[in-house]
Amino acid sequence: MHQNKNQNKHFHIPVLSTHVLQYLDPQAGETYLDLTAGYGGHASLILERTLHAPSSLVDRDTNAVEYLTEAYRAQPSVKILHDDFMNASEQLLKTGKRFDLILADLGVSSPHLNIAERGFSIQQDGPLDMRMDQTQDLTAATIVNTWSEAELKSLIQKYGEDPRSSVIARHIVENRPFATTKELADSVAGILKRGRSYGKTRIHPATRLFQALRMRVNDELEQLAQSLPMWLELLNPGGRLAVISFHSLEDRLVKRVFTEHGGDRYDADVRILTPRPVVADAHEIVFNPRSRSAKLRAVVKIKNQK
Ligand SMILES: C[S@@+](CC[C@H](N)C(=O)[O-])C[C@H]1O[C@@H](n2cnc3c(N)ncnc32)[C@H](O)[C@@H]1O
């Protein structure tokens, strides 16, 4: 049964969903903001518990937005917004909107990785694209084929945390242009000999390069850094925020902002619900390998704050 589901290119299994429900604890009538609604996996679980109270579902991907618009056509209380979450959060704050439940499940969805034409996958050949929002200009091809060696090195070091950033950057500059994901991945793999091993799974040698390109094309860390304080502001008193990240740089950022606003300070805005990040158990990892690197952190807004 699971195999059939996974064969559907548009299927995405929501990660850590039991924990999301535990920490958000949705109640009938509570308002919900989903900043990365994707194909609505978490959203449907939450909305069935809030009884479709007023909600906003945000995604920057036009395919996801089309899907959500169709899925919630009969529910006018559920608003679908095509936007990045930084801009959407600014607009919601400006209009004075506040929510009882907020979720951000960061990164890409399974359809991004499964549809070769989106250019995210190392495993399947596609154009060097990697844009979550198909309407933006910057693609991975622009970075790979036009950035200087120094810029590429710094990118691979910063977002890929790859110790071989100099070698990879030089190789790219000397061998470009690259048109497809496979051309780039095979070429880089050729100079990096063998994959590193993480436990029993071998990862492709170009994994960190692909990760770095994706993070830059979609401005992922900057979006998160600018948005986290706004999400705390968007919470009603007593409201809960959960953030699921898949990268140590993201998790560090979430932890830092939660600690700055929470912790033991007398004037804390929030109480931290997860002293340590919540991770998937062995069963979930087998059922949904994407959950392997997921980390969930959650806070509740302190009631007597403005
Ligand atoms: C991990 S998936 C979310 C899956 C969703 N929770 C579910 O259960 O179906 C992440 C989604 O967030 C979107 N996304 C990532 N970064 C975004 C951003 N900065 N602004 C808006 N959407 C973003 C992606 O397009 C993708 O659809």
C-alpha cells in the first residue's frame, strides 16, 4: 500500500504529524496559519480539528497553490496565498491578523524531488532549475554558469558546509556550462571519487553542492531569519508555533530565536515547549525516509503579553 502511494509523484507524506498535533494541540474554532502548506498534508489534519475556522495557507510554489485552491474551493474560511512566507508574514502583520496556531514545515516537498523537470533531484535528470516559486528569475543554472569561482566557493562552504568547496568551485568554472542536474552531478562526482557514508546510507558526492544551490536559489536561510520574529508576533496570546527544519543551519536559527524570546527571561514572550528538538522515530524513518533529518521545535505565546 505504501509503495503505491509513493509512486504518485504528487504525494507528500507529512513528517512528524503526531508531534505536530501534540504541540499545536488544535481546538475547534482556533485560527491557523500554515506558512508552507504544500499539498496540505499537515493542514488537513489541523483543519479537521479546528473545524475549518478562519485560516491562511501559504506556499510559494504555483503547483501547490493550484492544488490547495482546488482542494479548499468549498471552504471560504480557508484562504490560499501564493507568496513566500517572509512577504506573506509582513502583509499579515500589516493587516493586524493574528493566529492561534502557526506551522512552518521548511524545505522542499516530495513532488519537488520526484518531478525531474523541477531540477531539484540528483537522482533524476532535469534542467538546473531548483526554484520553488516558478515565477522568480534566479535559477541554479544562473548560479552555476555565471557566478565567479570565489562566489561559488563561498556559497558551497556556507550553505553546503562542504570542506571541498575550493575543488568543486574550480571544477565548475573550468568545465561549465552545465545544462542539467545529471551533467553537473556526474561531473562533480567524477572528481570527488567516493560518497561519504552516513551510517549505512551512502550519499551522492554532489549532495552538499545541490543543497547549497537550492538554499541560495530560494534564499532559504534569509527567509527564515527574517520571518521567525514575525511568526512570534503573529501569535495570539496562548497561541502555538511549530517549526520543522531539515538542515542544521536552519535548526540553529530556530533555536536561537526561540531562546532569545523565551528562556528564563522575566520579559519572555514565549515559553519553549520542546527543550530539545523532536525527531522522527525508527518506524517513521522507515515509512518516510524524508523524516530522517527533520527537527521540530515549538513554543507557546505567553498569555499576558500584548
Ligand atoms: C516540506 S513541504 C510542506 C509540506 C506540507 N507541510 C504537507 O504536509 O503537505 C514545504 C513547502 O513549503 C514551500 N516553501 C518552502 N519555503 C517557502 C517559503 N519561503 N515561502 C513559502 N513557501 C515555502 C515549498 O514550496 C513546499 O511546498
